[in-house]
Amino acid sequence: MKKMTLGVTAFAAASAIVLAGCSSSGSEGEESAEPTSSATTGTETTGATAQDITLWLMGTDTPDPLIEFLKTEYTEVNGGALTVEQIGWGDAIASLTTALPDSENTPDVTEVGNTQSATFTTVGAFMDITDMYEELGGDSLLQGFVEAGAVGDKNYALPYYFGSRMAWYRKDLYEAGGVSVPTTLAEVTEVNASLKEQGVGGFYVPGQDWRDGISWIFANGGEIATYDGSEWAGALATPESIEGMEQWQELFETASVAQVTDDDSTAYEAINDGFLSGTPAATTMAPNWAYWSLGDIAENDEGEQVATWNDEKFGAFVLPGADGGVAPVFAGGSNIGISAATQNPEGSKDLMRIIFGDEYQTMLAENGLGPANLDYADTYTEVAAMGDIALQAAESAKLTPAAPGWAAIEEAKIMEQYFAAVAEGGDVTALATEYDAKLNELING
């Protein structure tokens, strides 16, 4: 999400040239034998010639045992070798922009952030896999992510995994401050402002953390941007969005123990002992996988400082809505698709069948990554840390606008700038108008 070297227009031009000259190369024209089944996944293959392919995964969210499973299973199913490369999230857009149109260097299959999907699908960077939709899960797939990877009625990228943002809190600090878990968004501010005033704790609200902060916009009925059927336009200056940001500004000014310059990367461990000097954080917001970073800090056998969850001391709750219930939080997670420039379409399809097969979907759920196929949600809630809370949050989650220029907006850090300006005490109405204009410069690609 950091280092885009080519704009969307440049990417589109490069894609058009490359895809026109070399798409569908390789073994696509080979005759296929009757499908064969994999005993362990229930997937089917085409029986085509074995193909060596490359999968790009973003960051290190996919655990090593799952990667090894994919490699082993792919060889068993297809006969070829699977190479897995992990690309840092900060290099994701630049790497994909450069590699996807290049048939000699493209990853055959790649993960892409859910907010980045539209940037690549709208310029033809992914193969049309509409004919695989039902086979890979159909309507059981997380539909918000399906929509993020679609163009019209065509599917190009499908969900890989989801994560849910939730509030993490210190039970001991809430008890010391005489407060309870809030049940409305206004109470979130009241509870944490009280804790801060007492010197007991506060809400760790990074000033540039728009991914968590947009929940206040959504909870008040606002939007970041809207689509009128022909183009996208910023919607930060609508009354609902302004109301949400004014509420978030009040939270920052009265209850936050974070700084304006902090962002969401600093929020995961915020409620651990020793994370802050002075008033500690009693509450933070982070995705469900923050569980593995929270807890009592101690040295393990390798001499590393690690966190061990302590259920007596730590807890979590869904962010409440403006009038109670569940606030629409931003859904974390990724989509996955086949490069339109792949020279190995059949092998790529085999890998997609494995990823969306029973065994891998179960493994995702068991490792705390929300499975793409919600038929496996019961496993997720039973096994994953805070799975029931995470699923409850996910059911009300929203995504950023599925606009072709959204990745460019993230690259330019427009939302970070907006939230920081609001955190600094700026007039929300004036800032919303200013930043709608900034969104409009980029959002349509």
C-alpha cells in the first residue's frame, strides 16, 4: 500500500499492450484429459501437462504450515512445482503494478488487498474466473469481498481471507476506573474519557488511523465516497460523515492516549503493560489477529519477548453502533486472483481449487484467518481466538469504495492526512470539503 511507481493510467496502458500480445499463452491450448480428483481436498484438475507456477502472498499473514500444504498439495494435484513468494504489504502495489502485465515475470496467482482489488480488476490485470465462481464456493463466499473483486457481473478476484476489527480492552483497568464495556458509540468516548481523567487509562486512538476511524463515519450513516452510475465522488462532507468525524474528533481530544502522528501499525500492542509511558491504554482497536500480540509479556525459551493472552486481564468487544448494536467496521483481509498474463492458466486454476477446497478453508479458519467460504464460519468461531466476536463484527463490516483510483488514494495517504488534520482540532466541515476535492482528483483513476 506504500510505493506505487506507476499510476493507474500507466498500468492500464501497459496491461493493454502486454495482454494483447501475450495473454493466454503457454498451455491453454492443450487438450485436457478427463478431470481427476484429489483425495485430500476434493478438488478436480484438468489433467493438463504439469505446470510450475508462482503464488504471491502479501505480508506474512499466511502461516508457514499453510504455505507448505499448498506446495505439497499442488504437486500432488498438478504434478508441477509451486513457488511461493511473500511480498511486503508496503511494496504490494508497486510490485503488482510492475509484474502483473509482464507475462515473463507475472505471478500466476496473487493475493491482493481487498481495498486494492478494484485498481487491478478494472484495468484487466486479472483473468475472468466467472466460470469458476460456483465451483469455488459461489454465494457461500463473503459477498462484500466478491463485489470488491468483480467488474459488472464478471468475477476476477475472489475472497482469500477476512479479518474483523474489534475493540480490545483491559478488564483490570476498566474495573479500577469503575466503568463497564460501552454499548453505544457515545459511551465509548464517555468510558475512555473517564478513565483518562482518572489517570487510569485511555483509548489508544492514533491520529492517522483512518482504517479504524472510518467506523465512526459508517456508524453515523456516512460514506467515504459514493457512485452515481458514471463516476465516484467524495462524500466526506455529507452531514452524516461530518457527524461521524466530529464524534471521532471528540474521542481523540478527550480520551486518546496516542499521538496525531501515530497510525494503525502502532495499535496492535497498545494495551500491553509497558507499551506507553505515563497514562496507559485501556482500549485499542485492531483486527482479530492482534490477539497473538496481546497479553502478559515474558521471555520465551529462545530469549524473545512474547505476549501470552491472560483472560483475567484482557478482553474484547465489538465496537457498538451509534444507537447500540454493532458498528460497521472496516473489514480487513485480502482477495486472490489469477494474473491475466499467466502462461499457466490450468495450473493456476488447480491452485485456486486447492485454496477454495475443504481442507485449506478449514486450515484458514483454524489459524484465525476468516475463511473465504462462510460455510466454514462455525470452525472459525469455535477455534479462532475471539472468533465469535470477530464473526459478529465481520457480518456488519464494510469496505472502502471499489473505485479504480482507490489504491492511488492510499498511496498518496489522503485519508491519513484527513484524519490527522481532524485530530489536530481542525474544523471538520471545512476539512471534509477540502479532502473530498483531494479524493475526487484520484478516485476515478
